[in-house]
Amino acid sequence: MEEKKFDTNSIIGFLLLGAIMLYYMYTNQPEQSTSDVSQTTEQTSETENTRPQIMSPEVSKTLLAADAQERYGNFAYSSGLQVAADGTSVLENDYLKLTFSNKGAQITEALVKNYQTYDALPLYMIQDANASFNVNFGTTSNRIFNTKDMVFQPQLTNSGEGAVLSMKLKVSENEYLEYRYELLPDSYMIGFSVKSVGLSSIINSGNPINLTFDLKGIRHEKSMSYENQMTALYYEKEDGKMDDLSISGEDSELENNVDWIGFKQHFFSTILLTDTPFKTAKLSSNTLFQDEETDSVFTKSFALQTPLYLKNGELNYNFNVYIGPNDYDLLASYDKQIENVVELGWGIFGWINRNAFIPLFTTLGNLLSNYGLIIIIMTLVVRIFMSPLVYKSYLSSAKMKVLRPEMTEINEKYPGKENAMKRQQETMALQRKAGVSMMAGCIPALLQMPVFFALFRFFPSALDLRQKGFLWADDLSSYDSVYKLPFTIPLYGDHISLFPILASIAIFFYMRMNQSQQMSMQQPAQEGMPDMQKMMKMMMYFSPIMMLVFFNSYGAGLSLYYFVSNLLTITIMLVIKNFIIDEDKIHAQIQENKKRPEKKKSKFRERMDEAMKQAQEQQKTQKKVKK
């Protein structure tokens, strides 16, 4: 069979036909205006690529619907409602101004009114994407959605009883996921719910539904390091137990049956409460603050991750969100135990603050407007109330001072380590006979310690001290800088605060005055025993230095309290020493006590004496064995 081949003429013919067809197509293009020709000359390739824009409206609508279906799946209906993704809605009352974004249906700005930052700027708890609230869920079409990426349709309703913002992510008019917010006229508490309607056949119950809530604490106070110390994540878990994460570094916990989570900053908090306790909740916090020299905007980052559960195939959760100041009485008025975010101390320290110092401070605040004077008066009341304990402690010191020569004689009579037990027995017998006890001086001092620690917690948490001035201090809740250093001293800072200096001086003189008293209560130095006098001298210098260094960046109100408290204590001790205590009378009373027959020993004392006797015999036996 003959093989077919293209000859030269055939090739030339095909080329000519192709050239004719190209010429025909070129000469039959639609005519353009002068401006169109110019535009075509400048953007020929773009004109060819954009030619599909002349498609019919019906085709365009079909393609957009297909794209929406691809991107949003079951929620493509919602995307076709022409809701602007960058659109916002506002809920506002006399206390808060809340801005909500259509995208994600979450709060993008939360302004706390009637308060300012340390540099007189509006005080925002949420701003510049520092917070994120998201519900992650799967659908029966094997798609995973995050509500923070979806566009919701808002509907705002205002009435005399408050404002309600409903934001819906729709499958149809009767099938949707709704975020509903309600703000009352006179409250920092926001009603909030997450509910689905008609989505039981769309939400995949086999996939986990996860809620995440993240927030970075915005700096509000002058001393960022001090604010960071007072910033932490608090929460209430099963059986009403309170707990918190560590204030330093990174910390996380997995808890059960959590009722509320508080992202607590120094004086302001964002608290999420739930009517249906979270069965499990992963809580975490991380310190973002580095040092005062670093220009940081945030103190700590907080995060909540918890699963949500369907009820009859639908989501139905009622929440509340508190965004506002850490005012103890205000928080307690909601009857949700969220007042526990205010750090008043644990156990007896918190009890004293709640039942004594908060009522006293509130009463004085209603009578006076100068909070420096309020602190002074409050300190005066506390010191007068504690003065009987100071008297008891000083009286015990005076008795021990009178008895000290006789205790020295006992030490000289029974020298050496081998007689240590005998010396102890004789000393205790002398004290019992004279009616003097070491514990009589220690117990009053110990009873004052709860008050000391309670006030140490109270003043840093007192919201009313915030941005209230006194003398040279412009803010009693922050440090009272009188001089800015050109450099930073480790642990001390880059400024000099005056109230800590005054408090340190007052503590030094108080400890110096108290040293002789405390030494008189100690037994004379014995072999093998530490030199208490040297230890007391070290404490006399160590405590003021610690006060000077660490309180330099603390609130001026706390340093003012310690300064005034120590001055008053010195005054009370001088009055007791010079006008109340008479050492001659004390000596005479001790001699009378020694003449009285010794009381019958208690069972406890008998056991103690027996134990000491056995120890003494054992010591003698060991000594013989060594020989």
C-alpha cells in the first residue's frame, strides 16, 4: 500500500488558508472609541483576560453562588445576604461601650468608661485584636468551621430596659447559629448566649465542638512589673473551690466542672461565667512582660479551651461576661462569687479583710475624700486596737529582763554541753516559779501577724486608691517617684520612691528600739547555741534594706501604711515604757510569786519533765560509753 505524504504544495496551501482566516477574524472585530483604543493599546493583555466580565447577570449569579457553596457549605445562604464582613454594631450604657464585628460576632472593642489608663488615655479591656472568641464545629458534609472566620447578620434592638444584639449565622431563615448579647443600662455584666436553631441535621455530633477564648491583658498602670504581679487567671471549679494559675512564667491546668474563668488584671477583669459548668476546661496563662525597659503593650496572655455538648442535637449555652473594675462590693453584688478575683489573702487573712478592713475603709471613704488621710486614720485605728497586744509583749519583755540575772547564775552553775539539759530544766523551773513565760511575749507578737499580712494584701487590691494623690504621690496605688534615675538598678528600678525610704527609716528605729526588749526575753547565751544578739543585729539592718529595695515599685499606699504604723508603734512603746511599766514593781511581784507554793503540775508538764529527765539520763549513759 502506498504511504501518504504531505507534499510542499499542500503545506503552503494550509499556511495560506490559516493566514486568510486570521485576517478575516482581525478585520471583523467590533469597533472601539478613541478612548477604548487607547486603553486597549496600554493594557492589551488585561483586556483579553477581562473579556469574561461581559457575561450575563444570570451566569454571574450562578458562579458566585457556586463559589459561596464551595467556601461556606451549608452556610452559603448567610454569605449571600450581603452583610459587610468589616461591619460593626455597638452596645453602650453609662459604664461600657462594646463594639462587635460582623465577622466572628465577637467583641472587638470594650471600653470601660469613667476610668483612664495611667497616662490619661481611654481604658480598653479589648482592643486591636487582643481577644478572640471562637466555636469550632464540624458538619455532616465533612466540613470544619470556625465562627471567628464567618460573617454573621446583626440585628440590634434598643429599649428602656437595655439593648439586645442578635447575630446570626444562617443556613436559611429558620436555621441558624445565634450569638445573642444583652446589656442592661446600669451594669458591667453582659448577658451572652450561644444557640443553634434547626441545625441538628447539619452539625455533626460525632465531631468535637470546641470553644476557645483567648485574651492578652493590656497595660493600664504606671508600674508594669507591679501590675504584672497582680495579674493572674482565677477560676471556680467543682464544689465552689477557688483556684488560680501561677503569676510567674507559663502555667496551665486541666480542670473539671468549671463555673467561671476570670482573666484578672490588677484593677480590672474580664470574666466568663456559664450557667452550664464546663465539664473539662484547659486553662493557661503566660507572662508577656519582660522588664520595665521593654516597651510592651501586654502583661499576660490567657486562654480557655473547653468542649461544648449538644442537647437534642442543638447547641444551647447561656453565659455572662463581666468586663469592669475589680471593686469587691460591686463584684459581690452579682452573687456569683466572682469577688474572689480580688486578692485579699487566703484563710484568716482574707476573713480579716472582708469582715474588718473593707467595711472600715468603705466607711472612712464615705466620710473623707483624701485617701492619704484615710490610710493614716485607718492605721491609727488598727494600732490602737492592737495596743493591748503590744503592752502584753512589752510587759513580758520587762519581766524577762528582771529575771535575767538569775538565769545567768544558772548558766554559771551548770556550765558545759553535758549540763545543757540540766540548765534548761532549772531555767524553766525558775520561770514557772516566778510566773514568767517565754510564750507570754511570743503569743501577742504572733497574734499581730495576721493583721500584718492582711493589710499587705488589702492595700494593693484597693481600687479606690487608684489615681488618688497624697502629698508628692500622684497615685497611691503605684510608686511615688521623686527622682528618675538615668539607669536601672537590678531589683530596685529606675526611680527613687520616697515613702519606702521613710518606711525603711521607721522600721530601722523600731527594730533598734525593740532589740533590747527581745534580747531580754532570750535566755543568756549558752554553749553550742547560736548568738541571738548577732542574729538580731542582722535583722535590724536586713529588714529595712528589704523594704527599701522591694517596695520601691510597690504602691505608695502600702508604704505609707508601714511608715505610719511603725511611727505609731514606736510612740506606743515609748508611752508604755515611760508611763505604764514600772520595773521595780515587776521585780517585787516576781519575788512574791517565787514565795508562793508551786502549783500542781499538769499532765502535759509532767510528760515534758519526764521526757527531759530521760534525755538527761541518756546523755549521761552515752558519755560513760564514750569513756
